[in-house]
Amino acid sequence: MLDSRFSERDHFFMSRAIELAKQGRFTTTPNPNVGCVLVKDNQIIGEGFHIQAGGPHAEVHALKMAGDNAKGATAYVTLEPCSHYGRTPPCAEGLINAGVSRVIAAMVDPNPEVAGRGLKMLEDAGIETDFGLLTNEAEALNLGFLKRMRTNLPYVRCKLAASLDGKTALHNGESKWITSSESRRVVQALRAESCAVLSGADTVIIDNAKLNVRFDELDELDAKHSTRQPVRVIIDSQNRLTPELALFQQESKIIIARTKLDNSHTWPHFVEQVIVKATNDKVDLPALMAMLAERSINLVLLEAGATLAGKMFEANLVDELVLFMAPKLMGHTSKSLINLPAFDAMSQVPELEIKTLKHVGQDICLHALVKRN
Amino acid sequence: MLDSRFSERDHFFMSRAIELAKQGRFTTTPNPNVGCVLVKDNQIIGEGFHIQAGGPHAEVHALKMAGDNAKGATAYVTLEPCSHYGRTPPCAEGLINAGVSRVIAAMVDPNPEVAGRGLKMLEDAGIETDFGLLTNEAEALNLGFLKRMRTNLPYVRCKLAASLDGKTALHNGESKWITSSESRRVVQALRAESCAVLSGADTVIIDNAKLNVRFDELDELDAKHSTRQPVRVIIDSQNRLTPELALFQQESKIIIARTKLDNSHTWPHFVEQVIVKATNDKVDLPALMAMLAERSINLVLLEAGATLAGKMFEANLVDELVLFMAPKLMGHTSKSLINLPAFDAMSQVPELEIKTLKHVGQDICLHALVKRN
């Protein structure tokens, strides 16, 4: 739907900026994905996207491409240009110095260090500014970053896989290859997009899971340039993990969340034990999520069993469900998808809103947003 | 995909015949849905579809419309023209008498009374014949009729509704409005398409269900012309049904399938008690299905609880699953979708093939075919 405040051309150039921004989705963390397009006489004269934290912002790439031609141009950016000195100088300053005459941002940056100050800086320099073009699409670029900036909590995507009757394992525990290889490949992309993969000690021990990204299984070309592994965060309230597990054979950052330190093992250098306050002898989940946000974790992929997944839903910490379903029927004696309290009325049941629905190989995959009460 | 034996025009006219045939889908039972298009000089000169058993066949409608013009025309029929005297004279004879010069059938009629004899009769009269154009689409018109003709069993479509985690009721039995009003409307259309709705005494008693078609809830215009109620078939192995139930307040044919007669109640005139052989004190399901097929029931909609649905799958009597899922999570203490044996290996689990997947209101609905081993 076109926003009548903006022209069809404005929509076109902002769409291009959004497409550019997406190319950074496996690499920019903890920074947001941002794209920028510079336009003069209806021609794109510069464009770019943010690739990696510490590297140039999208605007810098676009300005460099445009050179002196940027004078008098219109800049389309998917997020308000920054106004503060971080690892790079403020982009608002760069746009001013280049002589850009108009800046349209898809949305204001909720980062407290920006929050309208970028647009203000531009206006004070006499540049025409506007925002609110393709905002939904721009929001979707940065689900994790935006949630963290607004709530000091990460965006949690809960990935689950089951048969059509919502079962995850037979009565004897057998669960190998419920879903297809195509579904498992999609999971690799979900991991690659995430800042952290969160699981529980049980799952890690039972499946002897590594929980790393197998980049060679990714379809997306963009991901081929990335070798960034998400931080693996394992909740181990009973100190049951041991260094022999496959998890620890993969060298990349692991956080073990515990209620008390375990010094009975020697852990590899990439493992950090983090002590989180206990609630009923278990790691307090809201406290853990807040701690992850403090460490600039934007997007968490929860890959857990029925108990931890249920506790995360109960604590209202899950934003999105990604559910893979295999065309099988496993029956009532098999294990259920998610453990929740014994509700007495349908009105107490967690409700979601289905956003997307698709075939993945022989399976189906749906994305649903958790409705907040 | 075009079949190179046939021209693009042939495909176009047969597609039209298939669209026509669909218009009979709420009314033709126990006859098949058939459409016919008569073409001369690349113009449609006559068309029709079978509306109701006992009434004219598709070819008769099309020939009547074409009149004398039918001489030298090509007939496109979705099913081989019949060769036998039933309630109407054979259509092959009608086509011969009208002077049609070419007949293309989408498929041969597996009805033992036809089975190639219709095409043979046409050929013997010097008419050019062919078949095998858009066969899959033609098969889809008559899932029930074709299955019955080929196997002497009805086509069984199992309709189930659950939350995303495959639950149908809370631990205390509450299950009202798990799915949306849109999904319930689609169920009405599924009922209207069926020759019989099959359920168990438990479901009828617990839900006090009528299991009839509420025609005012149907979206489809075609259905507005129909007031045909599917036969309601209720399995009541323990003779638990009583005439006060809502089921018996709706006047239309009911078959109660039992292992022994219940003469302790006076039943309305539209109720028939049918005695089926017992297996483990329960109505033998294959015997019941064979009995329904003998009574010309083509398509059965199974609307049952977890136990009966499971038994039907176990007995290999279900052809298709229609699963509605509401965007809710009900948790492990809730009731499971389907009761099946406690499998020890994933290789024993019933497998399906997902054919269609769509949003229905806030819910999703999928159709899946049961894979035969």
C-alpha cells in the first residue's frame, strides 16, 4: 500500500534501500541492518548497506560511491542516520558535509543514543527530512535490534519441529529425522541470522548437539561471506554439562548459564560460565534474557525441548514461533511439542498470529507472532 | 503441463468441461461429476454437466444445446461416456445419433458397467476417440466415485481440528471454538460435498452434535441450489445413543452402526439401525466401510474423536486428512489429536503427502493424502 505522503518514486528507492539492508542480515550484529540509496535527477548515484559492526555505515558506502555528485541529492535510509560518535563518526554529519539536500528515513532509530537526534541534526543544517516510509518493512529488517532498544530484552524466536499431530518423539524417545533435510537447511539459515542460539542442558546432552551453523548447508549466497557463529547459550541449572560433549568440540563462543559455578571441569577458552539468579533452583529466565540484551544480543533462536520452550512462553519471553511440521502422525503416546500449565479455560491459552505459511520440501513451515495480552 | 498428444485447444476445452463438472459436486451423488463441451470450428456449440442422479447426463445437456449443429462436432467429456441403460439411455448412443465425429474423454470410467465399452461403442460407430487428457484433474472431480468403483470402499476424508501443538481439548474437556468461524464454514462445505458424515457415539453425545449441513453458512453459490443432506453414520458399539439427542431432531437419514439391535427406544422414521459384524466387541470398521460402499456411498467425511480417527487410520481406511489448526498452544496436559499404537520406530508411523496449505481466517487448513505402504 502506498503512503500518499510519499511519491511512487520515493517508495521505489526506499524498497531498494531495504533490499540492500537485507544483505547484511548474517553479519551486522549487534548493529542493525541498514541500507541507503542516494538519488539525483531520479537516478541512483550511490548505494550501500551496513556489513559489519565497526565497519562503515550504509550512508558512508553510498556517499563514497556518489562522490561530489552527492551535493543536492536525496538520501533514502532504512533507519534514521546516527548522530553520535561510536566506532565511526555520525552519519548525519557525513550527509551534511556531502551537501545532501533531502533525507527520508523509513523510521526513527529507537536507540536512546539517536532517538530523533539524527534527523534533528540534519534539519538544523537546513536539510529537508521526513520519515515513516515503508516502516513495517524497515521494522522487519531489525526485529532483534529494535526489540532490544525498546525493551532491553532480545527478540526470541522459538523454533520447534513436530509431526502433524504436534509430537516430537516416540514414547521411547526416538525422534531422528522427523522433518526433512530441506527443513533442517532452513534451520541453518535461522541460526546464521541469530545473535545467539539458546538451548537447555537436557537437549544438548540427549541429542549431543553442536548447535553451530553449518555454512555449507545454507542456500543463501549472502551467508557464504559470513563465518560468524552465533553465541551458544546453554541453560544448565543442575551443572550437568561436561566438556566431552560435541558442543565443546566446536570452537566458538559458548555461555553456560548457571545458578552456581562448576569448577569440577576444565572448560575450553571459548566457554564462559555466567551466574544468573535462581528462581525455584532454576536459572531465572527473565534475568538471563536481560543479561543477554546487556551483552548486545539482539536476536535469540530458542532451540529447546518441550519444558524450556514452555517456560519461555510462560514467562512471556517468546516473540515468534517458527514451527516445522512433518507429514506424519505419531499418536497420543508420543511426546508433546510444548509443556504448559494445565489451563482450565480456552481464554488462558497462549494465542498467536500466523504470518507466513509455506511448503519446505515435504514439510510445512509457519511463522507466527505471539499475541501480547 | 501440456500433454503433447493433445493440442492447446484440446486442453482449453477439456478445462472448461472440468469447470462445468465441478458445479455438480454437491448434488450428483451417487453418480460421478461429469462435464461435457461440444466444439465445432473452434467454437463451443454446446455444454453441460451432470446435476443429479436420475436426471440427464452431461452429454445430453450439451447435445440439446447444440441441436443439429452437433453433427461433425468434437465432444470433450471428463469421463468416458456410458454404454449401459441405467435410469437414462447410454450417452455413447446419444453422441452417435447426433453425428459427433470425435470424442475425447479425460479418462476411462472404471465403473465395471462401462470400463472402456463406451469408447468402444463410439469407435465401432466410426467416431474418432481418444482419452487421457487432464486425467489428474478429472480424477480429482470424483475421488469418492472412483475409489468405490475400483475398490468397493468409499473414499474417506478425515477432518480434524487442533491447536498448533496438535491438541483438541483442555485437560478438563473444554474445547469450544478452538478454530475460527471461517474454518467452521469450510467444514460445512466439506459436509455438503460428502455422501456421508461418519462419527462415533461418544462425539455425538459429548458435543450433542447434529452433524448436518447448515446451508446458510456455505459460501459457494452452487451449494445454494442443494438441500441434500449427507447420510449421518454413527458408530455405536455399546448402544449408547438415545432419541433425545440433537442428532435426531434434524430430519434426514441416519444410519446407526451397531453390533446388536437396540429395541429399547423408539427411533424416528429416518433412522436405520444396521448390524455390522463385531471385532473385539466393536463395529468392524472395514465391514462397515464395505457396507457403505454397497449402499453407493462414495465420499465419507470422518468427523470423529481421537480414538475412532486413530482406528480408521490403523485399519488403513483413511485416504485424506483435512487438518484445521488454530494459532494457539494448549500444552502437554491437553488432549492429543489422534490415538495410535505406541510405535517403537519412526518407520512405523503413518506418513502423508501434503497437497494444499492455506490460511482460513486466522487458522490454517491443510489437505494431505495418506501414503499407502
